[in-house]
Amino acid sequence: MSPTMTTAQQRQKAKDDYDAFLATCPSRQLLDRIGDKWITLVLSALADGPLRYSELARQIAGVSQKMLTQSLRNLERDGLISRTVTASVPVRVDYQMTALGLSLFGIVLQLKQWAERNMGVIIAHRDEFDSRN
Amino acid sequence: MSPTMTTAQQRQKAKDDYDAFLATCPSRQLLDRIGDKWITLVLSALADGPLRYSELARQIAGVSQKMLTQSLRNLERDGLISRTVTASVPVRVDYQMTALGLSLFGIVLQLKQWAERNMGVIIAHRDEFDSRN
DNA sequence: CGGAATCCACTTTGATACTG
DNA sequence: CAGTATCAAAGTGGATTCCG
């Protein structure tokens, strides 16, 4: 045998292939989005109606300008929210959910319901696990 | 007025309060879990039946020992999977889903379905957004 | 075999200052 | 008002080494 790859190289290739697969996996991309701390909070805030940038910043108390802007850009890029600029002085920018965003928010709500229904038993499991160690 | 806090301190307190709220928020804790790259992959792997540690490591090609072990511990701690040690030589360890884990996996599947149904239009939005900038 | 522990590179985040 | 730019701090994951 004259292998073209060492065992280590084969393992490396397998990981690279797996990474490439994950990078284009729809579920993974979605989980990356909603796993992001601020994304779901922005969606929740906008679920009740449009808000200005400063209103969002106030409502989501813990967010920095940088992360809020970044989150809004990502959501806009994915078509989950829309951004409207009113050229006044000073300038006014409103954000609002799109139909796609509302559809995603429905999924997030299901997740929220599952969490609230089951967090009690999960906490109990944690306590028991921790007390054993 | 003789305020006991400066404006900056009040802002800081608001953020601390918000952080404390998020730390105990069930939805946030759940999103932190399933947003983790390897958690969903472990759940998917175990959905078809129990697997040994080494089998999991092989099936999830990209994972390091450290992250696999960490993910398994977290899942076990939450009561989503169970761990069974067979004291032979060498030792054998099997992991399998609990009923709670299967229940959570159902939610993950819903997410997966949403992702697959809507990723096309999201990609289209991204392309259009990027071409404008 | 199934880990635990350590070290380190890299990424992510936040605070701060500045701008159209 | 609604951002952008920059830099330092903190968090995260991986490679490596060692153990029962």
C-alpha cells in the first residue's frame, strides 16, 4: 500500500468535510441565529409592533450599541425584519417584523412553551446530579 | 435632589438586573443549550438508539473529546440523556435518550423543518442584501 | 476505553470615543 | 438619533498529555 494520506490527514479531512456540511446545514444556521442571546430578545420586542432604534435599546436593557446594531443587521439581512429610514432632523429609523420574522417567532414561542413546561424537572435533575458530585 | 446613584450607576444596575433575569429565564437556558453546536448533534445521534462513547465520537466527526464529554455531561445533568457504565475490562459506557430528551428532540425537529422550509427565501434575502452593499 | 486536566490560539463581546 | 471604529477583556474550543 502506498497511501496518499496519513491516518491523521484522513481524520483531518473528515473533520473538514463535516465542517463544510454544517456550514451549509439549514438547521445549524437557524440554531446559530436563535441561539444568539440578543436575536430572540429583538424578535420578542418587535413582536408587539415596530420600534425605533433607541426604543429597542431601552427595552433590551443589557445590550450594547454594537451588539444591537449587529443583531439588527443580521435580522434584516435574513429578511426577518425590515428597516425604514425617515429622513428628518434628527433622522428616525424604525424596525419591524416581516411575515417571515413572525413565522420564525412562532417557532421561538413553541420553544418558550416547552422550556416553561419542562424547566422544573430539568432543574430538579440538575440539583440531583450536582448533589451526587 | 440627592441621588444615591449616578446616571451611569443606574444604567449599570439596570443591566445587572436584566442579566440576572436572563440567567434564570427558562427560554434563555433552553436556547443556550440547543444553540450549542454539539448538543443537537448528540441528540440526533442518540435519537436512533443508545451509543457508546467511541461510537458517538466517530459518528460526530468534527467533535473533540473535550467538547463531546462536556456536551454529554450537560445533557446528563439536565436529565436529557442517561449514562450507563458497564464495569468490564476495558470499561464500557453507553448513552441513551430519556423520555425528556426525546420530547426536546421533537422541538428540535420542528425547528429543523422550519429551517428547511424557509432557508431558501432567507438565502435569497441575504444575496439581495449583500448585492446592495 | 473513557475520560480529566492543562495550556493556548482564536473569537466574541463590551466599553469607550467619535461622526453624519 | 443612529450609528461606526477601535481596543482591551473575557469567553471558547481544540490540541495535547496523562490517568484509572
